[in-house]
Amino acid sequence: MDIHQVRPGMICHTPDGSGYVLEVDVKNQLILVQREDETIPFQVHLSELLEELD
């Protein structure tokens, strides 16, 4: 996945769980994700995103 395809509001899947994208740092390829059941967002690198399973 290209960093330019990731947008705030999308749902993404990471090894730590799925969540909504809050912010995208294109320069550093970092994504701030908020899980529905957590109050503190977490940051992941683009390389950690998992492909969505059909």
C-alpha cells in the first residue's frame, strides 16, 4: 500500500488490531490509529499495515 492511499477516516488493520486512521505523516510514513475500544491512539509505520482479507 502506498502512503498516499491512506486517508483519515479509513479503517486499517495492523498487528495490534484494527482502527480508524486519525492522521497520516507522509514524510515519515507514520499513521496514527484509534481503536474503537481504546482511548489512546497508537502509531504504526506504513510497513506494519496488513492487507484486508476478503
